[in-house]
Amino acid sequence: MAKRRARFTFPTGLITQPVIFDLGRNFQLVTNIRRADVREDMGWVILELDGEEEEIEKGLEWVVSMGVRVDPVSGDVVEG
């Protein structure tokens, strides 16, 4: 099982769409929101993905194809 963190930046038209829910449902991934800022005109989420490496790759490709910008994140984003 692999784990990866990524920052998703959503364009205005996708803010109200269930992209993270669909990602978990369609690609057998566990999604954990670590930090987020969502407004009417923009939004970003730092997401932790758990699953098989191949599923993570396919899921991230799908998210990009939906129009979401995906950037890698290193380290823990929530201080204990």
C-alpha cells in the first residue's frame, strides 16, 4: 500500500463538483483531507491518498483530466 500527498487546485467551475468523493469511489483510494481553503471563486485542498501505487497514478491522471491542477506535497501539513 502506498501513500502520497498532493495539492489539488480547483478552477471555479469545479468547486461544487464531488471530485474527491469520485476519486475515492472510482479508484479504490482512501482520501484524507489534510488542509483546505474553498471559496466561491477558487479552492485548494491538500489531500493524502492511500492505495496501490497504480491506482494512485490512475486516479491523479483522472483528476488532471477533469481540469484540476495537481502538485506534489512533501512533509506533514498539519502540526501535531
